[in-house]
Amino acid sequence: MLTCWSCAPASVASDMAGYMSRNAARTAGEVITGDGDLVADLKAARQKLSAVKEDALPESLRGMNAAERAVFIDKQMAKRKALNERMATLVKQRDGYMQEQAAKVPAPDSFDRAVADTLSVQVWHH
């Protein structure tokens, strides 16, 4: 079932975005495209760079020797780590801001609030 989070109340959409961001951080921020994510596969030892055939490599790695590829992959891993750390910091800041904003607004006794509370509990306990 597909869910339109942009159609959900702002607090629910925000909670879900925070959950998804935290979940992405736990899974090392892997981006899966095509046959997989080469950098993530190498980091998780699911793949060895030396075992990947030249024609299966991304264009940016073709033509490099083994040492050059290793340096390139190390740089990509370092960049990804820095981006994941930055994302975690931003998610934490956003979560704090959203909590501050929610505390400023009195909670209406409404169906939307009941749905938001229910989803929030479900998101945080999974």
C-alpha cells in the first residue's frame, strides 16, 4: 500500500520523515540503484572490488588501475560517512524544532490529532 505523506497532517509527515531519516542512518545510507550500491556492498564486504569485472564497473572507475580504484572508493566512503553524519545532525535539529513548535500549539481534540498521535506511537515503536 502506498502512502501519500505529503497529504498527511504536517506533524505526521514530519514524524515519518524523521523515522525514515533515522532508519536510513541505521542502514548506512545505502542507495540502491540498478544491481546495487557498489560502495555500500564493498563497505559491508558483500562484494570485493577486485572481483568486479571492468565492464560492470561504473564509468568513473573504468580505466583506473586497482590502486586508483581503491583510493576512489575510500574517498566515496569518507564522503558518504560525512554526509550521513550531517544528515543525522540535521534530522536531530529538525526533530527538536518540530517538538518546540508542537509544544507551542495547543493540541486540538480532533480526528486529525487522534490519527497523528496513533501514527506517532506506531512509528516510534517499530
